[in-house]
Amino acid sequence: MRNIAAVQAVVTATEFDRGPTAAELDAIDAEMLSILEDVVRLDEQIALLNPPLSELKERRHRRARRRVLAERRVLANRNAAQTGDAA
């Protein structure tokens, strides 16, 4: 009995069948702090949607927003330094 299999697996494979490259993983790793700060900020925004708004919730939201902006600034400066652009 003969096994039937694809003769040209490379032809049937797509670009999306592969895992992330080392460069893609490095890019994700470099932006991870910014991504996590965005998640925190979104959590705080969701919490603000539920009234009543307390002073504590407003302060948490402002702090989360400032952390996101600070992390984005660090990331932008790092990217500018790597590419040689003036930020």
C-alpha cells in the first residue's frame, strides 16, 4: 500500500504558516512595556465608564495615562536613536 502525501509542501505552505522571526519577536519585546501600559490605561477607562466617578478613579486614570505617554516617549526616542532621526 502506498502513502499519499503532498509532493511539494513548499508550494502549499503560506507565509502565515511559519512562526514569528527573531526580528519580529525582538520588536514585540521592545514594545511590550508600552503595550502593557496601554492595557492598564484601557482598564482604567473601562472602570471610569461605571458611575459614580470618584476622585480616586480619576487620579488612577490620570496616572495610567501619564505612564502610557512616558513609555511612548521612551519608545519613540529609542526608535529615533536607532534610525538616526532627531526626535
